[in-house]
Amino acid sequence: QDGVLAKLAHKVRNFLHPMPPHGEEEGDGHNGQAYVILFPERRNAMWTGDIAAGDQMSPDSAAQALRRAYLQNHHLPTETGEPRSFQETIKSFLTDLGGGTGASVSGTGNRILDEALLRRMRSQDRAVMVLFALAYIGSLVFSASLAYRQAYNDSPVTYYADPRMYNIAIEDHSLEGFLQAFNQPPNDVQLTVTGLMPLPPVPEFVVGAAVEWLGAHYRVDFSFALDLGPWLTRAGVDGNPPSGGTGRQADRSNGQGSRRQQQQQRYVDPNLSEDPGEGVTQADQQALDNFLTNNRNDLARVDMTRIIEWSGWEELATNIKSKIRQTGFSGLVVVRHSQADVLTVHKNRPWANFMHSRTTKILCALSIIGWFVYSPYMWIRHRALTVTCRYRVECPIGQYW
């Protein structure tokens, strides 16, 4: 028995002393062993417990059982490494949360009380952080709900272009109506002429105001743009102009009518071919028809890639450069015309409008982790169907010159 007690004392680093039960002497037939467990690391902490002799407990098990019983009896946290049940953890947290910490922040001198105060302060700090997190998340959810209600509308519009740049929308899902509305020539097709003069080596702080071209720096002496919109028509699938034409196209060929009248007529009647699908290949029309009929992705979009062709315009560019150089300009003359433009068409759905909203993007950025969800989600769902539309400038080079 003395050897067992010595092992127990060695394992738990406490002093275990045998003690007979109250009112009995050793050898009175008591079948159990009673121990008094002392905790030298706690001031005057002592607890008496019984261990049945028939349990055949090892010294390690006996020491752990005595220490756990003492800690549970005095509502103290179990030792590190010993599992605690979920109910015990919640009960301890709520007890610490409702307990006071006192007005003094210094130690009391009692180690048990100091540890209890520190444990309460840690639990209360965690509770405050949780409350702040819930308030922050709640404000974000409330703002997101307002943004969604704002994005919801009962408009009959089904598809629309970017309202910041275009005023085009339709109210049905038909292929003909879609092409009639969105297969329109761009409004800003221009022939741009720019004059550049080479610059000597300049300091780095001046480089930002210069134009870099083929590794050298230039300054812009002049720049102007000529509108090509009045002569823009849909091109055939094979690159040829559409068959037929209206009186306005004939008037342009004969040089009749003022430019202002032509522009006004263009917005009233674009003078395009009667077939709204002219300039769009049959494969693209079939893909677009399938999109309008079967696509259920609210974030899907249609990119109308409008390609502008002008046969023989290089000759016009050469004439312009020659004419400018004859006036005495010795710099570099750059002549180019608009060649491509993309018109993006979106669905008028509440979820799509909500995800495209600027408020939603700001809320995702403020939530920190929300942006890491928003970006991949939009990358996966915001898919585009590309439809190529071809246009050509129907004006002879000599007549335009």
C-alpha cells in the first residue's frame, strides 16, 4: 500500500496520505481505501474521496479520478488535455459571462480567485467580439436586402443594353425583335486623323504628357475626327452589301441631300435592309435563338460584336497624309477608322440587376470575404454569347475625298 501511494504521489505531484474511514481503525473490515488529496499549488485546498478496493485501479487512474472529482466538485475547469462535455463548456461559459470581475484590475493574491477572474474576462471579451460581428453582419444583410428590393422592378422589358451608353431595350424574346433592336450600327464610327511631332529626350516627369509611338516620344500637334455614320450599312454574310436599298441610299450615291438631313433620317429610319438578321451568320442566329428560348441563367449576356469594314480606305488615308504634308507639316500623320465595337445586352431579372448593382459590389468589398465569393461566382455565371455583326461604309473613296 505504501508503494501504491508513493507512485500516486509521484504521478500527480501531490501528497496522497492513507486515512481510514471515520470511526474505524485499520483492519476493521473496510473493503475500500480512503485518501486525502492535497494540492500544493492551491492554498489549503483539500478534498477527501473514496476509491473502492475492488475496482483494481492503477495508480494513474486513481490519481486522475481523484483530481477530476475534486475539480468538478468545486466547479473548476478540468486539467489541460482532459475532454469536457459540451454542456459543461456552455455552463462554464454562461457562468463566466454573468459573473463579475470587480473594479480592481490587479491580482487579489488568491490564485484560485485570480484564475477565475481571468477566465471570466476572456469569456466576456469573446462575447463582445461575437456581438460586434453579429451587428456588422446584420448591417450588411440589411443593406443587401434594400439593394435587392431596389433592383426588383415590374417593367415589361426583357433585354436591355447598358443604360449609361445606350437607350435600347425590348419587351419580348423573339429573334427578330432582338436583332431589330440590337443589330444597329454604332453611333461613333469615325475617321480619326492625328499629327505627331517627335520630341527630343525629355526628363521622366515630362514623359507622361507625351505620346509613345514605336519606341519614340511625340507630342500631339493636331487631331480631328470625321463622322462615318451616315454611310454605314449592314454587310452581307459574305462581306457584300445587302441587296436592295431605299431612296436614302440612292440619294447618298447621287450626292443629294444635306448631311444633317441624312443624320436625322438615320435615327428615324436607319435605312438598313428589311431583314434584321442581315450581317449575322446563320450559325450565330441559331445560337442566339436557342439562347433567347432556352437559357435560364439570369446572369448570362449577349455580346454583339460589331465589325466595321471599309474597302479601299487605305487610299483615302494616303491622300490625307499627302495633303497635310503639302501644307508644310513635317511630323508623323496617323489616319485610322473605327473597326470594332461591342454592345453588351443584359437580362432584366431581379437577381441579375442585384448582382450588377454598384451597391452589391461595395457591400461585398466591405464584407472582405464576400468579394472572394462574388468574383468567382460572377466569373462562372456571367457567361457571354458572342454574336458577330458586320457593317460596311458605303461611300466611294473619291466621293468622300
